[in-house]
Amino acid sequence: MSEAVVTAYEAVIGLEVHVQMNTRSKAYSSDGYDYGAAPNSQVSPITLGHPGTLPKANSAVVRNAVRLGLACGCQIREYNAYARKNYFYPDLPKGYQITQDETPICTGGGVWISSETMAPKMIGLTRIHMEEDTGKSIHDLDPFHTLLDLNRAGVPLLEIVSEPDFRSGEEAYLYLQEIRKLVRYLDISDGNMEEGSLRCDVNISIRPVGREKFGTKIEVKNLNSFRNVQRAIDYEYERQCAVLNSGGQLFQETRTFDATKGSTTAMRSKEDANDYRYFIEPDLAPVRVTESFKASIAASMPPLPQALVKRYQEELGLSRYDAQLLTESKETALYYEALLATGCPAKSGANWLMGPVQAWLNERALDWNQWAMPAASLAKLIHLVESNTVSFSAAAQQLFPLLIAAPDSDPKALAETHGLLQESDEDALLAHVDAALAAFPDKVEEYKAGKKGLMGLFMGEVMKRSRGAADPKVTSRLIQQRLES
Amino acid sequence: MKISTEDVQKLAHLSRLELEGGKAEAMKQDLTKILGFVAAIERLDLDGVEPLVYMTDRENVLRDDDPQTVMTHAEAMKNGPGADSDYFRVPRVVEK
């Protein structure tokens, strides 16, 4: 069979993700870093690459690398050396980046991805290593010069290199979401792609379905959102298929993604291949990760999203959808955990968080970390509904906002004060029912003539008269009794 | 080990240096001398000797993650190109 008639290709994709850490000081010097600080205000002689300065490694960087490695099931290397990657660029003041070359701190392991429509799949990791960020070059402020802001120089990064395990843009998208969730749960990074705390380069090639050998690898850069990573991959797949199907040839190259056009274009090829002349960084002592250090990190790991999803589905009987929503952010998951710890039923707890609480936050464009009500208070509110003391609608629409306004008060006392306790006492309810029916004598006639849809009107009237406190089930039965007697 | 003119030109390019006139030749001679000096080590019998990377045998020399203000903006800019602005100014890196 000749090459030209092959039309079914599969994409083979690997991702390189850089995670910028949220440590308080830099990787090899003690100056801090805040996104958006005044240019060149967070620097030091080490950051600026002044002669005679010596780097000092930040213990939090090692700890974070081990945390991520353990979370991904990687092997953690015992003996770690740092390496210099040499290249000349103005935003790299030392003339080399301190990174790891032959001894990455984590190897192997993987990240599970899944979706409503896709069975779980593990994306293997090649390595995770520690390195430092560069400064920022600004090319469009001064017509004659490049301007440098070196605040970011030296900020710690973790580079996560995946195996070529992705077959579609959607898989890459899911993986990035999972990585972001992980680094947030582990409190390693804010994971904010727009501010550059997460960066992603894509390697993509295509090959005829069923063939083992990889095609020509093309790198795509300049991807500043998860969606753009997915779009760039989808575009590249189509483009590469079209080139091969029309009898053309692909060349190894680096392309850049234009988000406005949704397409990639070749970057100007570098005159020479890079030659980074790696060698071991002699200014930093090697790091030995001991078994006891690893054990102490393992013991301090927070619950991780995938383990929680599994537990919520298998032990609490929640749907996959609910479990995913509850673990979307660490704040929600921890709050839900606190709710469960009070003995709150799993399903109604989940419904309250994803229902009234989420809606309240959405209406005010707030985040979960701005949700201040103690879990114990919400649990008491939920218990009032579960025990039929307050109806769900009265709880959600009236008691809930009252409790938000006074989060430390007792929900039951609050319900009493505002007359929200559910009336299931039939005599009291009957008074409301009779009053409601008396208010609409013509509607009562219409109902009796067969217009059963009017039930809702009567229910609404009773609810209004009881200020939402009427037990809906009992009320509905009483109205029917009265009308049909 | 012999240094060729191409080696010198490649190193110069990687360092973004322009070696004009006789400078490349002079650099080649210097580099040849330096390598010749270091080559003395090749005359020793080094079988079984581990490469020496670090000058001490210390490990895990780590500092706490404690941020410090080490220098002010003005101090940082003092010796740099463009000390009068917020930024260091260097020749344009990207052509328009």
C-alpha cells in the first residue's frame, strides 16, 4: 500500500508544563516575588547575576517538588544535583539557568484524566524537575530598546514533562485541568494560566493509525489558556493531515499559535541549533532526599481530588457529576469534608453546597474562599430540613439568607424568631387552607368543574399565608380533602 | 585537543560576541593554550577516580523560605543600562 492512500492518522502528543511556585522567596535567593509588582523592585545581587554572588537553594522548592512527585506516584530521586543550562539572552542575567539535567527529582508516575464521555486514562510522566524562571523582556514600550524587568528572574518552577500519551486536544485540556487542580490542592502554585503561573508547550506529530513509529515532531508555543492548547492541537492535527494527504512533507520546527486566527505559523528558524552545554552547578550542594523526609511529606499531604471523587462515588453514593463539582476546588472539598464531619447526610450536604450556596456565591461573583459560614451552622440548617422542622423552600429562600447575615446564630432559634418552623399541625394548617379557599370562591368552582391545575394557586396562597412555613405534603392533602368533600 | 576556527566562531555565536579582524585567531590561540594547560590532567592515570564536582562534601545546604528585601529599586538600577528608568535597557532583541 502506498503512503498516499493512507488517510486515517492519529495524533501523538506530549506536553511540557511549567508550574510557577507560590513560594515566598525565590529558588536560589531570598528576594520575594509578587505578580504585578513595580518593575525591578524584587531583585537581589544573585537575581541580577552580579559577579561573586552565590546561590542558596530554597528548602520549600524541594518540598514542593516531592509533594507533586508523591501525588503523581513518581519515583523520588535520592541524590539530586543541579545543572547549568547555558545560553545568552538578556532576561537571563547570569547567562545560565540553574535547572536539573541528568538527575530530575521525580521520574515516572502519571496523571489520571477522565470526562463524562471518556473512560479514565493515565497520562505517563517522563520527569519533573526543579528550575528557575527568567525575567521579562518587553519589546513594545521603547522603539529602540528591549526593556527588562528582572523581578521574575529566579522564581522557582517545576517542569513537568509528559510521555507522548495524548491522542487529542481534549485529552490535553483535561490533563491541564487536572494539573491545575493538583498544584492548587498541594498549595504549590496558584495555577493561574493568565498570569503565567502555568505554561504549556505542545509537541505533536501524526502517524497512520496502527503504526508504531512516530511521525515528524512539531512544537507549538505561545499557548496562554487551556482552550488554546486544545485549539492549537486540533488545528495542528488537521494541518499535518492535510500536508501529508496532499503528498507534502513535514519538517521538525517550532510554531506559534495565533489565538485570534486559531491557527499556527512557523517561527523564524533559529540560525543554529541550541547548544546548552549543560554541566553540574558547582555552586549549589547536592540535595539528598531521605526516606524519612519523604515519609514526613507523605504524612502531611492534603486529600487529593481524585481520591475524593472515588470516595464520594463509592462510599457516599454520589453521582460522578456531583463528586466532580464538589472537588473542583480545594476550598469546596474541604468545606464538604467539614460538613460530613458534623454527621450531615452526604447527598443533602452536596445538594446544599452545589445548590443554594453555589447560587449565592455566583450571584455575587464570589469565590469559595470568601464563603464564611461555619460548616456546623450550615449542617444545623440542613438538619432542620431533614427533620421536617423547616420546609426546604423556607430554608433555602428565607432562613439561609438570614443565617448568612448572622452566621454565628443558631438556625433553629432564627427559624423560630422569624416564624419559619414548618406547620404540620393540621388544625393550624386548616385555618390557612380555609382562608385561602375563601379568598378565591370562583376558582374553587372552576376547580370543582375540572380545572385541576388550580391546585398550584391554592398551594401558593396557603404558603403565602403561612409565610412559607406550611408543610407542603400535608397542605396539599388538606386542600384536596376540603375541595373534594 | 585542537580548537578549530569553526569552534571559535560557534562559541562566539553562542555568547553573542563578534570577533572581527584578527580577534578570532587570537582567541583560538588563547583557547588552545588553556586546553593545553588543562590537558596535563590527561597524562595521569585516572582509572576509577570519580570526577570531582564539589569542593566540599556537604549536602542539603538549604535555606528557609523567608523573603527579604535585599536591595532597593534604585540600588538595583545603579550600575545598569537605563538607570534613569523603571527598566534595564538593552539593545533590541526582536526585530520589528
